[in-house]
Amino acid sequence: RLLWFADFIPSCSNFSIQYNYACASIAVAIMLSHNDEVTPSLQEDYPQPKWVEDFLLGVVFFGSVVGMLIMGYLGNFLGIRPALIFTNTLVVVGGLVSAFLSWGSSQAVWLIIAFGRFVLGVGVGGNYPLSAAKAAGSDSAPPEKTVAKAASAFFWQAPGACAPYLVALGLLQLPHRDGITSVQFRTLFALGTIPALVVLIASVRDVRTASSPAFSSSARDGDKFSQALRDVKHWRKLIGTAGTWFLFDVAFYGTTIFTPNILENVFGAQQTLGGLAWRAAFMSSLGILGS
């Protein structure tokens, strides 16, 4: 039971990562409609300033870079468990800010969402190194099993990327009345806190991680890593692996975050929000087959 519990945390964490990255894309598309109707003659419910169009969907990644850098070191010094607790607290706080504190004028709503997305990005970015370390080190195992466990946890990113569009399809069935877009986009943001909250509670209860020798030596592992970086022969392998992953992420997240924009250019601005959600869900589901 303890082994299942330890493996569940990184899987749920990876689901949380992709849901929270992707949910803003369809949420913004809903906010730019008028009671779910998308026609040029209707005023958008939340008109977006130019800076929102340019930066809002990307601000989460600024936070993610900060989170990846900080939380990895925090995991080394404090241990995986307290670092996971802290980083998922940020995800929950960021999601709640975007969902429930974004009131007022359109400018104020967008500003608060942007702040919440940055905070959430720090937490989501921190989940990357910590969930990978958690999956790989949850028990003593040969390298082949360690890699398989990390890959199994990573699989849940694909369903996480698809989930916001499936949720949106359900929300778009609600009556198209005044204020409906507010309910819909807040629900999309709020639901992203649930998997993060599950990981947070599971991490608090995971006493096995707190007492495991594999995690109590994380500070020493950090020292070994620093020593390895001083060896020039390791840099070629690091650049080859990390550089390849960087190029993949540029293509993958550029496509994931801007899926609604890409679909609009392919199918035209006249497509309904329901059609957009269906097509985006189908595109995201292809990642499940690939995983």
C-alpha cells in the first residue's frame, strides 16, 4: 500500500502540471466571447489589453523557470517531501487567486489572473524536478525499474493536457446567460487546484518519504551533482540531453498553449467554442497514444 501511495504522488503531480498549463488557453477563449457566442459584432465579456494578448499565456512559463531552479535546490536541502508540500501549496494558491480574486474591471481581472498564473507557474515548475525525483527514488530499485517508474508518472501529463478541454465541453452546455463566462473560466482555473491539493495532502501524509534513507541523503546527492558539473566531460552529455529536451519543450508547449489560436487560423474565427474544445481535446488526446 505504501509503495502504491508513493507512486501515486508523482503521477497525480504530472497530471496537475499539464492541466494547469493548458487550462488557461480555453479559459481565455471563453473570456473573449460574449456569453459563449463568438462573433465580431458582439462585445467580448473581458476585452483584453495588448499586453494580455502578448504575455498572459506565457507568464506561467516565466514562473515555471523560477520554480524549476529554486525547487530543485530546495528539494536537495530540505528533502523531497517538504519541497513538494511547498511547491503544491503555490499551485493551489495561484489557481485560487486566478479563480476567485479576479474581480473588477477587465484590466483588473487580467492583472490578477496574470499574477495568479505566475505564482502557479512557480509551483508547477517546481513539480517537474521534484515529481521526477520522487518517482525515481521512491524505493531502491535497479536503473531499468527506476526509469520505468519515472516514465509511468510522466504518462499522466497527456491526460492532464486533454482534461481542460473536456471540462470546457461540459461547461459549454450550461445556459448561455449573462455572467456565464465568469462561471466557466473560474471553474476551469479552480479545478486545477484539485490535483495539486491531492498531491499536497498525499505529500503531508507520506511519512515513508520523510523517513526514507534515499531522501535523507538528498543534500549529499546535491554535493555530488555540483562536483560532477565541474568535470568538463559531463557537459557534452548534459548539453545533448538538456538541449534536446529544451528544443522539444519549445515546440510542445508552443503548440499546447496556443492550440486555440492555431485552430482558429486553421478553421477560421467563426468556429464555435464547442467546436474549438472538441478539436483541441482530440489533438491533446493524441499525446496519450504517443505516451
